[in-house]
Amino acid sequence: MPRKESTGGKTIRVTLVQSPIGYTKDQKATVKALGLRRLHQTVEHKDNPALRGMIRKIIHLIQVEE
């Protein structure tokens, strides 16, 4: 039986504040995987451990709001 999604989960807003040019390929790929394409673009994601790991990897390029 599938688990029920909770609709009241936390969301995290991620904003790209520094260009990933000049950083490693895996950091550029992480920025792209988060859905960030241009500077000062903001996206919202549901909070989960995988997202937290991605944020930790590129924390120097983004701004995070809970």
C-alpha cells in the first residue's frame, strides 16, 4: 500500500546568488538539478534529507530560506 504524502510539509526557498562558473562540474550539476538557471532565481522545494545534502554541497553559491 503506498504511503500518503503529507501536504503540510515544510518548504525551502533556494536562491542562486553567485554564478557556478569556475566551480566543479558536480557543483554545476547540483545547481541545475535544483532547477536554478539564472542569478537571483528562486525555487521552492519540499524539505527532505536529499535536498539538504544538495544545499550543503553548494551553500557558497545559494541563499536558503525556510
